[in-house]
Amino acid sequence: MFGWLDELIFTKNKHMKQKKCHESMVGQLCIITGATSGVGYEAAKKIAEAGAHVVMVCRNEDKAKIIRKELKSKYNVFIDIIIADFGDLDSVRLLAKELLLRYPKIDVLVNNVGMYSTQNIHLRNGYEMVFCVNHLAPFLLTYLLIGRLIESSPSRIIDVNSEGHRFNGLNVEDINWEKRHYTGLKGDGAAKTAQLLTVLDYHDLLKDTGVTINALHPGAVKTNRGSNNGWLYRTWTHHVTYKMLKNPIISGEAIYYLAASKDMKGESGNFYNLTHEEKPAKHALDRKLGKKIWSMSMEMVGLSN
């Protein structure tokens, strides 16, 4: 049974004491997308502190170089930078090619890059921007790196999702919002729902390979997500919303826990509210819908089913 209490469990989980991890990641290589601010930056710091080599995937090279200098100085670990635009699927393909050329072993992939838009914006390929950046791009990157992750097993994939998936908005008949009124919450919810559905299919695909995949809500934290929106949204966020949000340090610690903890060994196909496993919304567990989204995602990113 799946009732309304299941839908509200996240309100309880956000107040729970989080699990901690002190495992070393020395000798491991971790790829983190969107690593120059907020959740991704805090994850990069925590994972570098644990001794892992970190590959920062980002758009702003100047900002990335400053962070690389900081992390190398503090933790004396290898930090690399690769520039990619997740609004351009060709850029993601080039990113995957570069990663495969540079790194014979990938231990952890953190799909963190994401955006929030209050407007319905379509890219040159016709895809709605939030759906492309938040779902299609990490979906494609994950698929292109599967072979290397399997060769590197045991390895882990972590998708930074959100409780925003509960707003749904996913409609296979209008995936690009050409027929419906677009809202930021619904657009984000559609992308996050699609991601959760394909996490389940990736879990099935990776069964018995030694590669695990999980998704997490990084907590209600202060980030630059949504800074691309208008002055009214930015003003409200900084002067009202931010007062209710936490420091993204908790997000970095949660991602590190999922990436390194021995307790996470073999755990796969799950959704976590920070470090606590949680049941997603009912629509994000619909396997029939998930098969449609998988096939649609494969087609949209130019892969054959």
C-alpha cells in the first residue's frame, strides 16, 4: 500500500540526525558535475578531504581553477577540470569521450549539475531546457560511462535529485511543454521524476555488475540554483527563502556518505533524503511509465534502445 503518510515522510526525515562516514577514498577517482558552487562544491571538498582524486565538470573555467587551487592546497590531492555545457548534448558526448580517454578507472560518478527556470525555454534542439540539463544530459553521460564504471567495479553512481519530484509535471505526450502552461515547480518536477524513473531502470541494467546507482535529495540548502531567473525570483530567494535554508555543507557530507560508506555497499536503486532512505512519490515508482521514459530518453539523446 502507498498512502498519504508515505508522501509526507520527507517532512519527518529532514529533521532526523544524519548518518556519518569516515572512510578513506584514497586511490579512488570521483567525477562531480556542477562542482563549482553549492552542493557540488561541498561534495568536492568533502570527497577531496577523504583523499580521492576529483574531476570537476563545470562551465566556468576561471571559477573552477580557483577552486582547484583551493582543494589542492588544503588536501594535496589530484584535481582535474573538464569544461562542458549540459544544455548541449554534443558537449556531453565530448565530455564522456574526454573522461574515457583520461581515466582508465572511475570509482564514483556524481550527477549533480542542475538548474531551475521559471520560464519555458527551448534549446536549439527543441528540448525544454530544464528537462535537458537536469535529466537528459546526466542520463546520457551515465550511459556513455557505463562500460568504464563496470570495468572499475565496485563503483557507485549518485544522482542528485530532489523532493521537487513530488510536484511531478511529467507528461510523455508533452515532454517539451509545447501544449501546457509551464511553471518552474512543474518543470523541475518533470525532470526529477524522469530521473528517478530511469534510476530504477539503470539499477536493473547494472544488476550483478558491481555498479550501484542511487538518488538523493540534498536537503533544503542555500545554492545558486535559479540564479538565471529574473530579479523578482532572485530577490525573493535571497531575502526570504534563504532565511529558511541550511548550509550546503550537509549536502556534501551526505553525498560523501553515499559515495564512501561501507553501509552503502551493494545498496542500489534507492532514493535518499540526505542519508536516510525514503520512498519517492508514487508516480516516480511507476515502472510502466518508467519504461516509456527510458525509451523516450534514449531516443532524445540519440542512443538506440
